[in-house]
Amino acid sequence: MDLTTDYLGLRLKNPLLPGASPLVDDLDAVRRLEDAGAPALVMHSLFEEQITLEEAAEMADVDAHEYSFAEAATYLPTAGDFTLGPDRYLDQIGRIKRAVDIPVIASLNGTTPGGWTGYAQLMEEAGADALEINVYFLPTDPAETSADVEARLVDVVRRVSGAVSIPVAAKLSPFFSALPNLARQLHDAGARGLVLFNRFYQPDLDPEELQVKPTLELSDAYELRLRLRWLAILSACNPADLSASGGVHTGLDAVKAVMAGATTVQMVSALLRQGPGHFAEVLGFFNRWLEEHEYESLAQLRGSLNLSTCPDPAAFERANYLKVLQSWDGRPTSAKG
Ligand SMILES: Cc1cc2nc3c(=O)[nH]c(=O)nc-3n(C[C@H](O)[C@H](O)[C@H](O)COP(=O)(O)O)c2cc1C
């Protein structure tokens, strides 16, 4: 089965990707992922806060790697909290490029247009084949409107896309009120791909200690549902390449994501849990499933259950909501055998 796919203008030998995570800090894991069939890699992000710390440290003539700038220290992580500082991040791009023959997608993560464009250019110079921009932002200011938030995101994408010649994808949150319109604006601003979605890490509360506890939990397959719906809707109305991120743990999950309209399918939690070797299993299943179901090509699978092609488009829309609620048979789940 020919699984070749074009994502962000890159020719990939299959649509499954290791998504942004610290896995790529380890060159041995990077090589194992390539051996397992990974057609490209997404690096974990260089964070805007790292760039800010570095610049602040330069202005104050202190070493950002040892000393965190006074104001930033009250709410930002210190430079030492990040795995790779900006310079080491750029070096790591070069190291990965030398270690493997597959394309490397670097990632920038922040909220403001600020100094991103400069780092995007440095990433391109360091050899990145594409960029993922992750605007992980939570509006907490009542004066800020949803239009402000969207405009800033579009501005970041426009500036970064305009500053580099490599393709740019935007990794989005699912929490926008009019995602199809935003997706169109982002595509018009230069985003060649959209990564659906960012996962927000929900802090828990410790009632005894009166503390907010940041927690990092790996995903489970249920999270794929949100992606499937939006892949199905956006792939029917937006020309950007769509990459699924969130809840893909098995080959069957990957089949579903492509059916819904994904051009590529990213995995992180499954690889962190089971190691880089798991990639080969997922890819093997994906390949076999297509063969066993007599698909002639990946293109035939892609989008075959999206909003414009599926037999029951209402299942993705409000009508389904009513149907699902009415399907409850009234018996407590504990009473069902
Ligand atoms: C330990 C860890 C580190 C991550 N680091 C990044 C990162 O640097 N940049 C980013 O965009 N996403 C990052 N992510 C999010 C993943 O790329 C991915 O979007 C998310 O985990 C959902 O995919 P999954 O269900 O396959 O895990 C990270 C996730 C984990 C678990």
C-alpha cells in the first residue's frame, strides 16, 4: 500500500508523525522513531518565555542559564526549568538533521507576535523543514474580546509565515467560538496546515493544602472524538492540511482520523507510554487495515467520513446532539446487565 502523503508541502512516506514532545531530545529515540517508520518528526516547542528570559538576561547583562530575571521570576519558570534554551534548541535541530534523513518540524510556542519571527528565521537557518506555531493562550482579562484573541493569533501566523520560506502550521486550541472562520483566516494569513488540537493541561485543586496543583496527564483515546468532529468539519471547508493531535493511541485511531479528513496524524502520549517502538505497531496496523479493507490509496480513505462525504452529516452537527440525548433509555447504568 502506498501511504505517501503531502503535508505542508513535504512529501512523507506515511501520514503518522511523532508529535511535539521531549522524545526528540534524545537522539537515540529519534533514530528509533525513524527506524520504526516515522516519516518526519515534530520537535517539542521553544517557548516564548524562554526567548523573553534570554533577551531580558542579555539586556540586564546576566546569564539567563543561571539566573532568572527578577520580575519574570515571580511567575515564569526559570531558564533552568526548560529542557533546551534557545541556542541549544537551534543546535538540537542541527543534531537531529544529522542523525536522521527525515524532515524535522520545529515548534514555537507563545502568545504574542514579539520576537518570534527572529527565532522562526533562526530555526529555518538551523535546518528545520517546517514550523509548527502553538499559540497556547487562556484569556483571563474580561476586557479582551474573542475577536482580539483571534486577531492576535492571525497576526502571529501572518508575521511568522511572512518571515520564513519554510511552511508553517498553526496548532490550535479547540476553544474558539467560530473555528471554521478562524481556520479560513489562518489559512489566508499563510498557515499551510492546522494542527487540531492543543491539549490544555487542567490544574487540579488541593483542598487541604489550599493549593492549585498543575498536573500532566497523558491522553486517552476518548480525546480523539473532539478531533474527529473538527477534522470532519474543517476538511470539508478549508484547504489547509489538517494534522490530528490528541487521543491517537492505536492504528484504528489513526484510520478514524484520516477518514475524518486528517492529512497527518500525530502521536505523543502513546509513544511516551509505550516507547518509540510502538510507532511501528501503529503504522503496521494502519497499513494492514487499509489493505484488508481493500482501499486502493490513502487518498481514498482521507476525508471519506467528513462533513461533505459521510452518509449522515447531521451526526456531526446539532441534530446529533438531540438524537444522542434522546437515546438515553432512562435506566441507571448500574441496573444494566
Ligand atoms: C510531556 C509532553 C510534552 C509536550 N510538549 C509539547 C510541546 O513542547 N509543544 C507542543 O506543541 N505540544 C506539546 N505537547 C502536546 C503534544 O504535542 C500533543 O498535542 C498532546 O499530547 C496530545 O496528543 P496525544 O494525545 O498523542 O498525547 C506535549 C505533550 C506531553 C505529554
